[in-house]
Amino acid sequence: MKFVDTAEIFVKAGRGGNGALSFRREKFVPKGGPDGGDGGKGGDVILEAVGGIVTLADFEYDRRFQAGHAGHGEGAHRSGLGGKDLVIHVPCGTLVMEDGKVLADLVVPGQRFIAAHGGKGGRGNSHFASSSRRAPKFAEKGDPGEERALTLELKLIADVGLAGFPNAGKSSILSAISGAHPRIAGYPFTTLSPNLGVLAVDDAQIVIADMPGLIEGAHEGKGLGLQFLRHVERTRIIVHVIDLSQPDPAGTFRALLNEFREYGEGLDERPGIVVGNKTDLEGTEPNSEILRAEAEREGLSYMAVSALTGDNIPELIRAIAELVRKTPAVEIVPQEEITELPRKKSSGRSSKEPVRIIRQSDGSFRVEHENFERSVARINFEHEDALQKFARLLKSLSVEEALEAAGAREGDKVYIGEVEFDFEPEVIT
């Protein structure tokens, strides 16, 4: 399976159902009152973290998601059916972002985030009956569902991260200690994406991630650096793998630590083991002692192994298991399971604030006021009394006066959201 750790998706919730325009019709009840039911609520788009998925590859080609639309209201006060929610499964460790802002961090299996709320259902005409209006001949349209362009970013949640520069032998060590079968070859950047293995020790299962090889300057985004370092953030311990056949293993280890320090997030302070690999090659013993001294200066334990021959691999397994047991998991405070989140942040404009009139380049006028625009969008202009309701809304916020003050004259085009009409002030005075 191809490993993908970022994805761009578009989600759209379902539209709310329209309210019904209906009057009671029964035998011997010739003039029954309004009984139009409400439209149902549109379906939500929900992201849910699940175990067993370790990549965002499913979103490479399938990027647009739509929840179900709701049913319309009916007579006899029958409400429309709610739209079907759409649940999208993502790996544990997925950040959900919009315009660079983190909306949710889905860490544990079953954790959910409502990425787009379904539209509210329109009210049926039974809601608008009053002592002065006994037979309202209008009902509301349902609200559209929210839509969002989101960025998903995966940070793997593993107990152990194998870190090292290219061709250090990390994939070979992963294979030797866990029985995983990563792609292995004798050239740099064989591992272009994390490989996962599970180390079973006694009753514990330890997840190990072999990360893509670093290069110097990784913290600045060079090579695969930032993609690699993001995944190390959540590992309990780091196993630093150094090639003993190279001329300066201590310098290589210092360079590796420097990348962690520059990146931040406390990576350089994470508990770990320094592993000198390739002891099967001649002449590596002096380098091993130099690297041991450097590791001890940093307060880390050291082991020399050969992934090829298995030399000291059982001891490395025991050391990893012991250190994992002693080291608590990196604290990640998961968002509580959410069944209702605040909707996309509004401008906060109250219904009492004046409308804003914008004169457009073509000579038309646009009326802006969030609550007012939402109310107008709910009007179903196919209904008989819809224009009267529209006129009352215009009057409630003195829209006519505001348009005239902005220079609007009879016949000018006026836009309120998606509604277009010709300005006729005498109609609404």
C-alpha cells in the first residue's frame, strides 16, 4: 500500500429539507388550519479515527465527499426524514486543518469530528400561524449544508521510531527485530515512506516505525525532513541507527541529534538507544567504541549489532522492550468525542445591526447582513405569501432606506445572497 501522510479533501454536508405548505383537509372540516411539517436536518460529514489504517492513500483520488440531503416536510405536521450522515474513516493520529488552523486531532480509535454540519430544516407553515395570520401561505426552505476545504495531516502513533541517515540499516533492523518485511537495498533512500513492524515481547505488542532517512537540513524541509520529523513527534522512544562502516559515526550521531534539536518538540530529549549497525564488517570495532562514548555523553545507552547476521539482535529487542515499558506514552490530549460542534465562525453581526450596502461595478447593489441573508435564503418564493414575508423582512431592517441612501433608484438591480430583484421602493413602503 502506498504511504501518504497529507491529503486535501472537500466535504459538503446535506441540505436541510423544505418546510411544507399545507392545510388540514378532513371531512366536515372545510377550513382546517395550517398543518405543514418541518423539513428534516441535512446529514453531517463526520471524520472518525479507526485502527488498522496507517496511510491517507485513500484520499489521493477520492477527495470530494457529500452527506445525504434531508426530506421535505409534509402535511399533518409530518417532519421530513433527516439526511444520512457520511462517516469517513481516517488513521489514528490525523490532524484536521482548515486554512492552517487545527480543527481536530483524532488520536484514539472511535474519536469523531463533525467536519461539516448538515443544513437546518425549514419550518412548515404551521409555525407562522398567529391571531392576525390564521392561514399563512408560506413555509421556509431548508438551509444548505456546510462545505469546507480541509487538509488532513497524519502523524504516526508508534512506540518506537527508528531514526538515522540514509543507508544506516534501519529497514534491516526493523526486519530483524519484528518480522516485518520492508523493502531493503544497498542504496540511499530505499525507505521513502514509514514502514511499520510489531515487536511481540511477553504480553506486550510494541509498534515500531522505520522512518524515511534524514539528511542534514531536514528541520528546514530539505529532503524528506519535515515529513519524517512529523512522525517522530509521537513516538515514546527513538532508536538512533548509525552505520559503523562510515568514517565518522560520532559526527553522524551529533548531526542527527542536531536535526532533532532544531526541529523542536522535545525530540532531542526523548528517551532512546543508540545502535551502531553493521558489526559484521571488518574494522568497525574502533568506530563502535567512539560512538559508545558519544552516546554515553548524551546520556543514552548504546548497543552494537549486525542486522545482517543477527549479532546482538535479541539483546536489542530486550533493551527496546524494557525502555518502552519504563517510558510513558507521549501525552496527547484527545478532543472529546463530539456530537455537536460550533458551526463555522460567523461574523457575529446581530439582527439589530444595520445592513451594509455595496455598490457594485455594474451599477447594481448588494445587501450584506449575515442573519438577514440567511432569513431571505429560507424564503420559498414559489409560495403565495412569500413576497409579503420578503417585504416584511426588508422593512424590519430598513433596507429600502439604506438602499436609497446608497444611491439606489427604482429599477436598479439588488442582490441579497443569491436572491436578485429590481428595486421598487413603493412596493415596500
